[in-house]
Amino acid sequence: MDYPRCDRCGRNECRSGEEPINPNCPILKEGIDESEIVSRYLEEKVAPMYLVASKIEKETYREIDGAITPIRPRIAEVIAFCKELGLERVGVAFCAGLVWEAGKICKIIEKGGLDVASIMCKCFSVEKEELGIPRESYIREGEEKGCNPIMQAEMLNRAGTELNLIVGLCIGHDILFTQHSDAPVSTLVVKDRMSGHNPISPLYSAYFLEILDRE
């Protein structure tokens, strides 16, 4: 195996400065020019975003009673990030099943002083048949509208958004949206139908183990 597997380490040599012992540690790989990678962070299109990201990370923590404690949620970080970069218009591409949540998100972003353009996944009501989806992949009997992530991206491109947020798009649809978006994309809400859109929660619960083992 000639690719990194940091998940098998558990030692965090990268943070501690210890010598790596994991044979799949990327530090041990030959042909990696660290200085070339570092230089990319200094490029004109990269440096401002990376610097702001680090600033937002720091400002999201505060020392309280001697403990480094987070003080704001992700959506507040998004607003602060946009303001620091001088972005003015945010796009929200959301799932039809999260229309209430999307409305709240858009209001919060607007209250934060940013313009918002939003578009739902079922925009233009295109039949799944037109999109090449076979009948056996339908969820219900009869006609069924397909999600339209490419159109979501196109409409936000035309709206001139400077950052697009994914709110609960299906797996695969989120990838297509990202591929077709002119603006950078960040995921605010990951769709997980079973866990209330908290995809990491099954890792902590024995109730999900049998399901995950089957997969």
C-alpha cells in the first residue's frame, strides 16, 4: 500500500513533532516537495482565503476559566468569513426537505449584512425520466421530479454569488453542484436522512452498528 493512512496512526506525530512510526505516514513518502506545497499557500488566489480561515478559527475560541472553548456555531463563522474576505453575496443551494431550515439560514445570513440568493433542488420541476433515471430508481409510483443540482449551480452563477453554501443536498448531487459552481462551495448542512442530518452521530451509537456492519 503506497498511499497515506493517517487514520491508522493515533499518535499525531504531525502535531507533537515525534518521529513517525506508521509506515503509511505521508511524511515518509518520497517525492513530496513540502516547500512547493507551502508555496501554494502564498499564491494570490489562495493566501487571502487561508489567512482569513486561520483568523476565523482563532476567533471562534476563547479562554474561559482556563479552558479553550468554542463560542460560535458554523453559520456565524460563515458570516464572519465572508465579511473578512469582503464577500457580499452568498448562494444557498438547498434540499426541498429542508425548506424551513433554509429559510432560517437565509434570514440569519441577511441579518448578518450579506445578500442571499437561494435555489431549491427541485427547481424547474424536471421529470426524472427526462434526466435519464430508470423507473426502478423512483421512490414512489407515478411521476417524480428529479433533483437539479446543475441548474442550482447555474442559477447561482447567474446571480453572481461569491460563495455558495450546500444545505442538505443528496450525496452525488452535492458533488455535481460543486463541479458546476463558479463560486467556491462550502457545505453548511450534510444530508443524513436517518440521523437528522448529523452524519457523525451513528459513530457514537450502538444502535447503528448492525446497519453500518452490513454496509
